[in-house]
Amino acid sequence: MIHHPPTALKKLYAGATVLRSKELEQRGMNRAQIRQAANEGELERVAYGLYALPGVAPSEHHSLVQVSRRVPHAAICLLSALRFHDLTTQNPHEVWIAIGPKDRKPAPGSPPVRVVRFGPQQFDLGLAEHRVEGTLIRVYSVARTVVDLFRYRNKIGLEVALEALREGWRSRRFNLAEINRIAGLCRMTRVMKPYLESLVS
């Protein structure tokens, strides 16, 4: 059985902090080698089918990285997107993700996820890619996140949506044209109109 020294494993990870077992296999390790590396402490099993290099300091967005590896077709949304954009001091204990209407819901795992479904016409709206810990994660923009918070205000709370709207506007993270366009495409114009008008009054 081939032994993978730490330097070889770091090269295998190519800057990433976590990889799925499937990705490790694609990069040259077989399942027996992955198990052996985990048993010998060369890899750390952080969740089912997800392995990390031990001793690597995670970023504040490590939970988003783990979920993006676990559910690559998902997009980070709502409270987790708000935290990613640093528009709240709250750190949700679940990672909020959006998946398509026909996508398979991910199995329970660590970190826990809260799943919402977005239709095909709205899924890619305001979606941007960011590289964190060597992993490409997909996160909705500030404007899209604010609109989604109003869409889910009955579940999350209107006050959270209003705070995000005010803070995003104050810190110039979006403009009115952008948020009005997204609100229109998400059929939220009527709901948001009085709050948007209060920003510029």
C-alpha cells in the first residue's frame, strides 16, 4: 500500500483544505489509501466522505467550504450569505443553501444545512463565485440576499430583512437600480417598495 507523506498530500490538495473522497480518488488515491491515511492521522475525516488536512487553520467561512464540497450544486443563501457578506454579527448554526426544484436534498451531515428550493428562472440571479480555502463556493450577492430575506420574512423575521437592507444601503453594497431589478424578477416589488422608498426619502 502506497504511503502518502504530508508534502505529497498537500500537493494533492493544491491549496484546498477539504476534499471529498471522490475528488481524492480522481487525484490518484484509492479508497484503501484514503482509509489508511485517515487511520494514521495524515488525513482528518470531518464528515461522511469529506477529508481535511490536519493542522490547517480554517477561515471563518470553513463551514461554507465544507458544505460547498458536500453539495457542489448548491448556492449559499439567506442568513449564511448575509454572514458571508459581513452584514450581520449573527453566525447561524446551520448553513443555508438553495438547490433547484428537482435537485436531491442532501443527507444530514456536519455542518447541518437548512435547504430552500429556488425555481430555474431565479436560481442563477445574483449568483457569484468566490474562492475560499482553495474551494469555489457559490454565494448570492448582497442585493439578491436582501430580496430573499424579504421573500422569507415570515420564516426569518422582517427585522432581519430591514436591518440587512439598511446596512447594505449604508455601506453602499448595492444600488437602487440593482435591487429593484432583482425585486421585480423575484416578484417582490410591491412588498419592498415602501422600504426602498424610505431609504432615499
